Amino acid sequence: MAILADIQQKARDSLAAAAAAALPDVPLPGVGVQRPREEAHGDLASNLAMAMAASARRPPRQVAEAIVAQLPAAAEAAGLPLHRAEVAGPGFINLFLRPGWLLPVLAEVTAAQGAYARSEAGGGRRVLVEFVSANPTGPLNVVNCRAAAFGDALVRCLNAAGWRAESEYYVNDAGGQFRRLGESLRARAIELRGGELALPEGGYPGEYLIPLAEAFLAAHPVDAPVQAYARFAVERILAQQKESLARFGVVFDHFTHESAIRADGGPERVVAALAAAGHTFERDGAVWLRSTAFGDNDDRVLVKRDGEFTYRVPDIAYHAGKLGRGYDVLIDVLGQDHHGDVASVRAGLAGLGLPVERLEVLLNQLVRLVRGGETVRMSKRGGNFISMDEFLDEVGTDAARFFFLMRTIDTHMDFDIDLATRQASENPVYYVQYAHARICSLLRQAAEAGLVAPPPAALAPDALRHPAEAALMLAMAELPEEVRAAAESRAPHRMTTYARVLAERFHNFYVQCRVIGEAAPVAASRLLLADAARATLAETLGLLGVSAPERM
């Protein structure tokens, strides 16, 4: 068990035993233990006395004093390294632990060999995270880049926290957009053969289709069917998207194609099953889903008058198939323009009798690029846009991932390109990576000086008592809980906040606590602490998909 979780459990056990001894006739509520915000309030604090005051019919401070009187014996029995306890404010119980209580974190980090953050909190539950899933109608853009950073980091955190998480990309290679892509590519091919460019309504005017049209004409006649144009374009564009994602450090476990779902008869089965269950009706020559019965604002068309399925039918079939694969949780990371589609998919799943509560939908909000204080304009359909590759050429993978992950995905974001590319401490990713590189430099200097870190078990109980040393160890001790919280709350942005705190604690330690040149026992102990901080920083950056450079 991670040291903080272990120590908090021992504190809860100690407080419960002390309260039972002091007030045996008073019912014991849940025992809450928290980390105080201010160092002067101790290492741990509890409001147990205030929670018991009404039942005890005594002022909270009197209850707290009675509990504190019993704490030494209770703490010893529970194995809590209690130094002293005090009553504060209206009845808080503040616990001060003995020096050295954080030293076991060094042994845990060292023994874990890069897996210190791992836990079994997720209980092995299977979760499928679908993200990016951009229509294969053009290169990936900056908003896709944000979704990729979020989804990949979430999968990493889930797996570290004991889930069995997999990633999936859904390829929309059928339907109206697929047809318009084929028509747009054919229009470019006709243009290349000397004809007039006549893009279809709602088509794609981007010049990225011109080299695709040239490649198509090298092996196909210009009068080939639209379907052939569309399939060629999807295959080439999807291959480009995979290359861009791999460059960004994102490799998906699964790709599922809408065309395969349609070919397998998934949409037909969905409509037939919903009809058999009495959840459809006909109006104006179309087949409708009675989705208002499942909480939607309106009923939705499933089959249009011309017999074509609406886009939501294969979407329902896709999600039904995902549930059929045995996942305990489905997480969809969708663009904010899809918010109106969520209710109808949920309604369809509910109508099929499937466990719709397993589906979680997170909406990826818009990104505004800012350079020199001015907004950088982006428009994919207009043909003028910054592709993911162009963006990474300028910003780099590490900065892009870290900056995107500093904000929750459900908030609009201004991405400051100038800050992201600045090599200075005000750049958060540079600040964190520099901490890692600084430790590596220190380790190299120590090796040259013949300084060797001792095994953690060899440290004396009073080693590493400087406030900056304790603060750094405390930050390291918090990593497993931060990863668990990031996974459970679907909030990988917590890891960027944690990384910045950990880096700050190391920089403070580096300034205040000399290593090389100190007395041998002190220098060796601090070297061990620095190396453990390096491992913790590297693991944290790995969960974000950001590199941990050894030199900068």
C-alpha cells in the first residue's frame, strides 16, 4: 500500500480506537482524515470530534480533548508513528508524526523501478476509451490533437490505476460525408484533367485533395465510380492520420470501421430490435425512434423516407457492439459539436435493453491558437487550417501534450504558442523537464565524485529532516493517489498539476540542500532522495506521454 494511503488508514484506525475508549457510549461516525493545507496544522487532521459532538452532547473541543488523551496508546497499537496531537479551532484534531515517517517512500520508489504509481484501485475492470475518431476527410487538426493528448493520457492513467483500459478509433467511412469526400476528390481529378472544378454542396475544398487526386489518377480512370474515389481517399487519409498520431505518441489498440458495421447488418438489426420492442413509429414516410421515452428532448428519425439510415443508427449499432465485447465502462471523447447526438444514442441503447449507464461521454471543447497575442484562424471546411503535423512542427510533441493536458477537456482553451516554445522557467513543460534534467546532471556529477547513494534501508531514522527534503518526499508520496484520482475522475490534467508541484519541490530542495560537498552521510542520503525524485518525475511524465530528457 502507498505510504500516504497506509498512514491515513492507520490514523483512521487510531482515531476510531481512541474515540471508542474515550466515549464508549457514543456512536462512531465515519472517520475522516485529511492533509492540512497549512504545515503548522500538522501532517494529518480530522474533524471527528465535531462529527461526534451532537451525539455526545458535549462541545466539540471537549470531545476532541477526550479523544486526544487516548491517542498515544491507540496510535501505538495501530502502528501510527505519532509524535503528538493537538486540538485546534472549533475542535479539529491535528496529528504531528515522528520525523522520518516519510522515509519509506524512498524504498517504495526504488523498489518499484518505474511502476511506483501503479495500484489495483480499478479492480481489473475493462474500459474502452474512444477518442479522436475524426472523419477521414482530411488531415487531423489542433482540436484532434487535444483529444489525442487527453484520451491517450487517460488510458495511461487508467491502466496505472488498475483498470484494463484499451483505446479505439471509430472510422466514419460510410454515409453522406463519405460520399461527399468521393465527389470532392473526383472534382479535383476532373480539374487535373483540364475540366472545371465543381465541388459538391458541402464538399471539401482543401488543396490537400490535389495530391490524392494525382495519386488516384496514376492507377484509375477519371470516370471511376464515386465509391472508388471515396474508398481511395479514406484509406490514404486514414494512413496519414495514423502517422500523425504515432508521431504524437498515440497508437490505438483498435480501429473499428462504420463500413464494417453496415456490411455486417448492424443498422438493420438495431431498427428491427427497436421496432420489435415497440420503440419505433412511422410518420411522414420515415421510421422514428420514440427517444423521448428515454429522456431525449425529441423523437429521432432512424430511417429516412428514401430508405437511408440516419447517422445515429450505425452509431447505436457501434455502441451496442462495444457493450457486446464485454467492457464494464465505455468512455467516448467527442467533439463539442456532437453534444446533441448523445441523448439519441443513449435512447437507442436503452430501447435495446442494454446497460446504458456504462456509457460515459466527455466533450472536447474548442481550442484557440494564439501567437503574438493574435488569434490564429483555423477552418477545415474552408480549406485553410493548421494541420496537426504543422502544429507539431512548430510546438513539438512534449509541449503540445503538456499544454493540452493542463486544462480540463470540457473547457475552451487558448493555446499560447509563444509560451509553449519558450525555453524558460515560465514555460510549464520546460520547468518540469528541466527538473528531471537537473537531477540527471547532479547524478552524473556525483558519479564523477565517487559519491554513491545508500540503499533506502540503510538510512537513519533522523535522515532527511530539512523542510525542503520533507516537502519533496511528501510530494513523491502523493503520486499513487493522484494517479488513482486522475483515473477515477477522468481527469488526467491532475497529473500536469502534480508534475509542476513535484518539480517545484525539487528545485527548492536543490537550492536549499547541497549534495556534493556535504558530509558523506548527508550527501549520500540527499543523493538517494534526488534519484527517487528523478524516478518519480520520469514516471509522471510518462503517464502524460511527455519525454523525460537527461540533458537540456
